Amino acid sequence: MRTMEILEPLDFLVGSWDIVRSITDYQSDIQSSFEGTGSFAFMPLAESAVDQLMRYDEFGVLHLGDHHSGARRSLDYRLITRSMVMLYFTDGRPFVDLDLTDGQWTSSHLCGDDLYDISTLVRSETTIEELWHVRGPSKSYEATTTLTRRESSPPPNYGRKVRSLDGR
């Protein structure tokens, strides 16, 4: 399995990404999909702040059976160590942590009685995969997401932010 070492996670993520997501709901036996774009952009902070903060905005179309509708979500990414990022809902509630130093990470979030297990894998400078396993009394689904960097959106200092862990 080829992964990438991410030396500076926020600098690596910044920019625009195409998103393709497949969702399998085991309770309703419905297969869904989402196609859209995601954008990571740095947010201004107070002069006294030392943290880096980035906003992630996702827009697209959700295909749920025969139903198609616009969908969106936003998350805030705050750098808490050189390599660790904490994700927050936009209302300030913590969601999951993310450390891509080794190009892969797994984190969990308990929301009421529902458990979200999220695995992230950086395949290359231009491809990230996420796998969500969600289980609870009223939820049972898996979502697989592929983010592909848009050609018009190379990361800053492109050659210094990632390194292949298999020597490539």
C-alpha cells in the first residue's frame, strides 16, 4: 500500500478538490452517492493567535435513490501540533483529530449513541481517500470518499510538503 508522508497538513490540504462519495446504508438498503467540490482555505485569526485555522467547505449533489438534491457541509481544521490537526464543527464542537505524518490515520467520534470511525489515507500528492463506518441504534452505513486535487490547485511549496514512504 503506497502512502505519502505529510509534513505540513494544512499546507498540503489548502486548495480545491473534486469529491466523489459512495454511501451504503445497511438499515434502508439504499446506495447513495455524492459528487461535488471541496475547498480548504486559511481563515484570518486575531493577531495574538498562534494557531493556524482552515475552513473546509463542501458543495455538491447528493443522489439518494431517485432523489437528487444539493448538499453541503463545513468543518474547521485547527493545527494543534506541527503534524496534528483537530477538526471542529463550525459551531465549535470538536469532531475528530487528524495526523497524516505517516500518510494514514484513524479516528473516532461518539455522537450520542452513534459511533463514527473514520480512516484517512493519502494515496498521492493529488489523492486522498476516506472511509467512514457509522454504527448506532438508528444508523448503520459506510461512506467511501475520494478527494482529487484540482489541477488548478497545486499545494504551496509542492515538492517540500509530501514525501513517499516507499521511496518513490
